[in-house]
Amino acid sequence: MHIERVDTRVVDVSLPTPIGTAIHSITSVGCVLVDVRTSDGAVGQGYCFTINGERIDAFEAMVRGLADAHVVGRGATETSGMWAAAWSALNPTGHKGVTIGAMSALDVACWDAVGKNLDMPLHRLWGSCRVTIPTYASSGLWLTQSIDELVEEAQSFVDRGFRAMKIRLGSPKPVDDVARVQAVREAIGPDIALHADANQKFDPKTAIRLGRLLEPFDLVWFEEPVVTHDRVGSADVRAALDVPIATGETEYTRYGIRDLVEARAADLLMPDLQRMGGYSEFRVAAAYAATHDIAISTHIFTEHSLALAGAVPGCVSVEHMDWFAPLFVEELELTQHGHLAIPDRPGAGFTFDDARIASMGC
Ligand code: SMN
Ligand code: MG
């Protein structure tokens, strides 16, 4: 069984309403969809994206270049060989950004093809450890919302069956962040878990001050308190506060995760499937985290992260982000106790909804 062809499509998926964090203004996600076609007939699928589709054509060109050079013609089960060859070829260009995003889409698609050819869910192929995983509602509680809107949305998450959610921080004045967190905590009560994400907004001193002010609200974690490159600053915030520091979504590959661990910058790591470079490299990073007894929680890419969550014992939660749901035929399944079901379908367990994607202008 070998890979006969790799096809790409570019599609822009609009968000229902524009949203904002401390560093993002988002109206859509532009995606490169990748179909890896094998000689046995299975089609493996993966994707990478940019916010608002900015510079997405560069990602498509990178996918096509890597596919022609390192994927087409290769045995479909040679995921490690594909990854190693592409990694080596990318040395002069670099191992962050467009290169790794393109590798991720190809690697996920190749693994999906392997699982589909074997008629086996990927988490079982890798060694299953669970059938559901805790999740938290993350498509909401944005910085652009009023306190009334936050309260209403928090309540609606609880009504939908979520047992956890995430609010964004980064108001111009820390007291405003405190008021927003307080309002949500009062709306959801003490039994619903609340995470908070600063999207790198603060300098370490401000983060520490805000972290202390937020102590009464029993946060699960304080995410990306400082700029991602300031690992020492993140370690300082971590040492000063009792609340766990979660970070890692902006880091690339095993080496970004290693640097955070070596700096003692994180209580919990949040690898992102695209920035890790796909399933192969994510599993390396997860193993590295495990050797340091640091838990992980997957960053966005909800559908495709479930296979990993089903096979990585140290994964404690999967972020529930609904941005990419319109791409897929299958839907995420929220189970009792606010968990997500790990799909027991072949491969990654999700397939592109071709008709719907075509109607998006692709
Ligand atoms: C986030 C990620 C990607 C885009 C906007 C916001 C946020 C999260 O940091 O962790 O969900
Ligand atoms: Mg975040």
C-alpha cells in the first residue's frame, strides 16, 4: 500500500460572530485541507489553518512541496520515515511556523490513512488508555464580550452539559478582569471548573498581581500569563502563585516543550497539534512531558486531538473549540460528567464534509 496522490483545498470557515482575545481579532479560520489517497483506496485527512486565512496560500504551497518531495510514492505506513525526511529537508528553511504547520497536516493525514486502511481507531493502534476525556468549553467568554454576555454564555455552557469552561483575560485594567471572573464564578457556582487565559498579555509583575487578585475564584489554571518567549518570566509567575500555570500552545515541536520544561515555566503543558508538527511529533512531546510528570491538555484542534487523548495517559483534558466543526461529517459527543467521547471510528474518527465544504466556496 503506497500513497498515490495528495490533494489540497483551501477553505475559509466563518465564525458565527467576530471574537477577540488579548492578541487576536478573529472573524474566520482559513484552512488548508489535505487528502492523502492510498493505493488501497483509503483517504487520510488532515488540515492546518491561519486566523482570518491570513497568508494561507503559503501553507498550501508548503504542503504541496513537502507532499511531492516526501509523501507521494512512499509506503502509507512510513509515517516516521516521511517525518524524518521532511524534517531533514527543512533544515535550511527552519522548524517553526509554515514548515511545521504543513508537516502537521500531512502527518495527521498519513496517520488517518493508516488507521482507515487497518479499519482501526488511532488511539487503539497507539495503545488506548481511556474512552472519554474531560473537556472545557472554550468557544466563548471572549475579551470582547460584556459582563452580561459573559454571564449569559457561562450559564448556557452549563445548560449544554459542560462541567468546565475558559474565560479570557487581558482587560486594560486588572480590576476589570477581576470583575469579569467574579461575575462568571458567581453565575456558575463553585462546582464548575473555571480556566483563565491571558494570551501572553502581561509582564511578569502584572501577572503576579492579577493572579493574586484572582485567588478567591478557584481557577483551574492561569494560561499564558506572559509573552511566550519569556520562559524565565513564566517561571517567576509560577513560583509566585499557587494557581497552576498552563502554557505551551505557542511553542513548536518537542524542542519548544523541552525549553518550557527546562525553564520550569509550566505546571501543565498545552501542545497544539499544528505547532507540534502532527501526531508523530506530538507523541514525542507528550512522552517528554511524561518523563517529567507534567500533565498535558490539548490546544484547539478538538476533533483531531481526541485520538491523542485516547492514547496519552498524561492528557488531562481536551479543549472544546467549535470553530472547525463545519468541516466534518461527524460531531463531537459530549457525554455525562462533561467529558468528550473518544470516537471509536477508524483513523482519527472524523471525515471532511465535502458537500458542505464545497458550499463554502471551495
Ligand atoms: C486561543 C487560541 C487560538 C486562537 C485564539 C485564542 C486561546 C486558547 O489561546 O487557548 O483557546
Ligand atoms: Mg490559550
